[in-house]
Amino acid sequence: MATKKFPIHPAHPERNCWGCDKFCASGSMLCGNGSERTQHPVELFGEDWAEWGVHKEPTADGGDAGRAALPSEGLVGER
């Protein structure tokens, strides 16, 4: 069975519940996900939500300037 593809920029995200792969209408949730619908990330975080953490411009040394530090790398300024 094919899975549904999650839409990045739906036309009317307020019309569906985004809590599971059923994408039920907001007025008739079949999955029992709760009494309120789960909002789409575009409603919570804005139009550029899918681009967070994606950096297209490498630094001069070939690294990624905006890459988050790994837990083993520690924080900046940490001794």
C-alpha cells in the first residue's frame, strides 16, 4: 500500500488534521487523535518551516557554517 506524501505548502492547512497519515477533515477526525486537530507546521512556524537547518552556502573551508553542534562537540565557549 502506498503512503501519502506529506504536503510542504498545502493550500488550506486549516481544513485538515495533520496528526497522522489519514489527514482527516478537521470536523470529522477518524483516528481518535484527540478533540482538537493537529496543526500543520506551516501554521505553527511559518512558510519557511521546511528550510530550517538547511544551509546551501558552504564556508571557505568546505564546512557548513550553520550546522548545529553535535553533543560530543560541546557548546561554543564551553571548557
